[in-house]
Amino acid sequence: MRYLITGGCGSIGSELARQLVARGDEVVIIDNLSGGSLQNIADIADQVECCIADVCDPNHRLLRALIGSSNAVFHLAASLGVKLILEKPIETMHNNVEGTRLVLDAASHTRCPVLVASTSEVYGLSTRVPFCEDDPIVLGASSRRRWSYANSKLHDEFMALAYMQERGVPSIVTRYFNCTGRQQSSRYGMVVPTFISQALAGRPITVHGDGTQTRCFSDVRDTVQATIRLMDAEAFGQVVNVGSQNEITIGDLARLVKQRTGSASIIQHIPYSEAYSEGYEDMPRRVPSLDKLQRFTGFVSSTPIAEIIDRTARWMESQLSAESLLNVA
Ligand SMILES: NC(=O)c1ccc[n+]([C@@H]2O[C@H](COP(=O)([O-])OP(=O)(O)OC[C@H]3O[C@@H](n4cnc5c(N)ncnc54)[C@H](O)[C@@H]3O)[C@@H](O)[C@H]2O)c1
């Protein structure tokens, strides 16, 4: 099979490329390197075709040609990360909504299956845990910028399902819950790589708020395995949570990162108003129901959080030593 991965140089996309290549599939990547890097696919560079291009390019010929020659598309390219969303809400909304529309439109010419990456952020301020895919959604007010990301992704979900209904594009929506691991950048405020880079540098590990908010983290290898299985199962027309139920408070996560990295960093609490802006809203808990994922794939994410931290820390250390070698050279 030949798969197109948009955003294939990113954290999830590069691992997806790796796993597809390992089982003998052909992989083509399109990525504009705005968030990802060629370094992420360096180990498989001679086994994948990589186009450095933008899915939102108004000249859609490349995208159409790539989709026309693929058996299915994993559409992962997006703007994400709380920091980026707060700083560049227009870019986030445009990139996420227009990129998905163009991918679905191009796919409609050959009725090519598309998996669209969405997010647990779409559950918004809901407190009904575990979150089920068909639950009502409680989105925050439009005056709160952070919700622009969730809103853009929710729009993508509606589009994916609408293109299936009206244009016959077999589509699947995955709602990812805090996926982490190698290749995830701390640049945009993702919590695990941020804590690890602070711990490795001996700087304070900065917990936003009182640290009692919880998240469920899954390893990128598990996330990708679930993603591939959903495509293989042809779960078309479905919106499916992808994540783990390993719930941990952010305060405990900071302590675990400190312990696993052997860091002397202090743990410092920063009010949300200082970290982001006045009136910033966060969800107290974010736990997925995984019943649907299990029904379609039989898959359960199993990597313990300590192992995720260890692998990510090892990868970040290797990046740091490669950088310092370059600086010396
Ligand atoms: N990692 C998570 O925890 C998580 C959680 C929820 C949802 N998601 C979704 O999963 C997908 C992948 O996330 P990730 O963690 O791998 O992010 P990432 O930033 O590592 O990867 C995204 C990739 O898309 C590329 N990209 C962005 N805009 C593009 C464009 N217009 N044209 C071409 N390439 C473009 C970036 O350069 C980057 O390589 C995203 O759609 C994201 O919204 C991820």
C-alpha cells in the first residue's frame, strides 16, 4: 500500500512513517517544516519520499498528484501547541481549516480514504469523564483565544464527515489525547518535553496552576499503532478517541520527571494568568473512553508514563549532545 502522510516530519507523523515502512508499505510525506524537522525522519530518509511543501499552497497540483497516487492519506499537518495558538490564532485557524479542506477536496477526486487528526481539546470544558465520542461538547467562549484550536479541529471533524456523506470520501477522525515521546518539541509548550528540558538544564520545572489538573499520556508508538489499526479496520465515518487511561496530575508528572532524570531542579508553580493570559481556562481532568478504539482495533495503549519519560529524556539528551557537537565544530 502507498500512504501519504501530511505533517510526516512531525512527532506522530515521523513515527507513523517509521511503522508503515517497517511493515513494507510505501510512504510519501508532505511537510512544510513549520513544526517538524527532517531530523525526525533521518533514520528512514532513504525509505520514504519527502516533499517539502505546504498543504495550504493555493497551487493544489502537488497535493492532488500525491493523493491521486496514494491508497490512503493520514492528514496530520496542523498548527498546534498552546503557545503557538495563543500567539498566532489566525495562522492556527487558517492552517487547520484550510489544510483539511484542501486535503479532503483533493481526496474526493479519487475517493481516497483520509484519516483526519483531531484532538481531545474538542471536549472543551466538559467535566463528564471519561469523555465519549458522542457526548455533547462544551466549548469555551470565543473571547478565550485558546479555544480557537479546538474550534478549528472541530470544524475539521465536521468537514471530514461531510465529505464522506456528500462526496464519498471514506474518512476517519482520531481524537488524540496527550501523545508524547521522541521527536516531540518543547517549542510550543508541550508539557512532557518542556518539563524534561527544564529538568535536564537544571532550571525550575514550571507547573501551571496548582498542579492538580490531570492528563492521560500515551507513548507515540502506541498512538501510531492505534492509528494504523483504525485505517486497516476501515473505521470509516467514525470519530475515535486515541490515548491511554494512565491519568496523572501535572504536579505528580513534574515530580516524576525530576526523579527519572535525577535532576536537582526545583518545582515552581506559576499562575495561569502569568503563564498565558488573564482568564485562561484549563480543564481539570481529561480522560478518554477507549471503548470504541478497542472495539475497532482490539488495541490498548500500555506504555507506563515512567518509560515514556525515560525514552523522551534519552532522545532529548541525544539532541542536546548533537547540538553541542555542532556548536564546537
Ligand atoms: N501530539 C499530541 O499530543 C496531539 C494531541 C492532539 C492532537 N494532535 C494532532 O495530531 C497531529 C500531529 O501532531 P504532532 O504532535 O505530530 O505535531 P507536530 O507539530 O510534531 O507535527 C505536525 C507537522 O505538520 C507540519 N505542518 C504544519 N502545517 C503544515 C502545512 N500547512 N503543510 C505541511 N506541513 C505542515 C509541521 O511542520 C509538523 O511537522 C496534529 O494534527 C495535531 O493537531 C496531536
